[in-house]
Amino acid sequence: MTVESLIRQRVLHLLDAFARGDLEAALSCCTDDVDFLTHAPIDVLPHMGPRHGKTELRELWQTVWSRYSEIRYKAAHVVADGNDVATYLHTYFTKRDNGRIVQFDMAVFYTFRNGQIAQIREIIDSYDLVQQVLEREIGPLIVGKPEGE
């Protein structure tokens, strides 16, 4: 196997472990000082702020799992190059409180060091995500119009 195919498989292993709720297996794919950043509005989703190290990443993932009862994904694209893997994912999170599914696409970029994931960067359509999480149209709030206008 090439280095690229090995790190590609490591990312898929992390995604599979996370999707089944096995956070320790997912974290075992990461360095102790893993650096996580997602581009999401932390004023609405405060748990999505930057995380450094396995302890903070575990806390983030535990918060996510406390809010969602099921997480699924489809990896539309997984590309490995050297120590980097880029993924384009279709994700489906089932809300624990009402069973509604939050569906969004995301691009996630992983950087490896010594065979483990050292950096994770996520890019999400946060406008769409926030509307689904809040279960309301946010456009009127942004432009300063009352809902229903």
C-alpha cells in the first residue's frame, strides 16, 4: 500500500468510528496534540469553537453526540496527497430531542504527522446548518426584518 492509501484508510476509519459513536477509536487516529478548527458560527454553536488536543476534541464530540442520536455520512470524495487528505462529505445528524434530521455537506481536510491525524479543518455551509439546527429561516434576522414579512 502507498502512504496515500494508508492515510486515506485512516481517515475513513476515524469517520466510521465517529459515526458509530466510538469516540475513543476515532481519537486513536489522532495525535495527542491534534488541532481542530471548523468554520461555523460559535455564537450559535459554541461547542464548535477551536479545539486543541484529544481531551478538548473528545469534549466537542461528546457534546455533538449528546445532541444527536444517529450520525451518518457518505464520503463523496476522498483524496490523499502526501500527508494530507481532503474529503467532501454528505452528513446526516438525527436530533435527539425530536428525531429531525439535520443534513449538510462539508469539506474536511486532515493533515498527518507520523501516521496520525495532527490537524482537522472543516468547512460547512453554516447558513444552512444554523437554519436546520434552529428550525427557522434566519434570512429575516440577518436583514433586520420580522419573520413572516
